[in-house]
Amino acid sequence: MTTFCPDLELVYTHAHPDPNSGNGDNELLKPDVSVYDRKGQARSRPTDFSLLDIHIEFKSDDGDDPFSDTETPFERSTNQGKDTKGQITAYAVAQLATNSYILCACISRLLQDYTLGSIGRYCHGGNTTWNWYDPCRVSLAI
């Protein structure tokens, strides 16, 4: 990844919650991977939503995918899908609430067959956009 994005640092943060995050019931937030600007502020911990540039979430089950590009409605109604949507929305809210970005990004990746991924963009105005990509056919530069 360093070859393609030399200024970005990817950190495995699944086991390292941000102590300044959470929703009041002691459930701290911890994306699978956090992406930081190598030239940005120094971090004192692996997960820091105030310095985070992109959060990445990996899922291994199709049922965990909150969105579908082939079904109507676009938002899936499975319990697992709803949980994932809530999870990545909580990450976006934490990221937007603690740093000065106008826009934040999330990459959601299904690991089951390595052929499905989506990129989400959230902004302070509440607009959310999701775009699908096939990593086997599309070169994705973050």
C-alpha cells in the first residue's frame, strides 16, 4: 500500500478502541483498520478518531452487508446488515464530531469472495453516498 499511497499509514485497530469514543454505555469504537496521514499530528494510541482520515471495516458474511446494488430497496433489512450500518455510521459520527473535516470516508469490504467492496462518504450536512467497486476489475486509489 505504501507504494500507491506513501503519505497514508494503515493501522490494524480492531483490538484497540478509542478511549474517547463510545455512546455512553461503555461500548468504545474500534474500526478494523484506521488510516492516518503520515505527515499529520503524532498519535499517542492506535485508534484516534480525532486524527483518523479513513476507517475500514471488514466483514466475512454476505448478511453483514448493509447495502445491495442489485436488490430493492438498496438498504438491506437483515439484522446483521442493520448492525453493520449502525457500526459504520457510529464511526462516521465519531470521526466528524472530533475533527475538522467536512467529509469523511469509509471502506466496507466483504472478505467472503474478495469481489465486493463499497466506499462510503459522509458529510456534516448529513449527505451520505455509497459507491460499489469490484477490486478484481477496478484499480482503487484511496
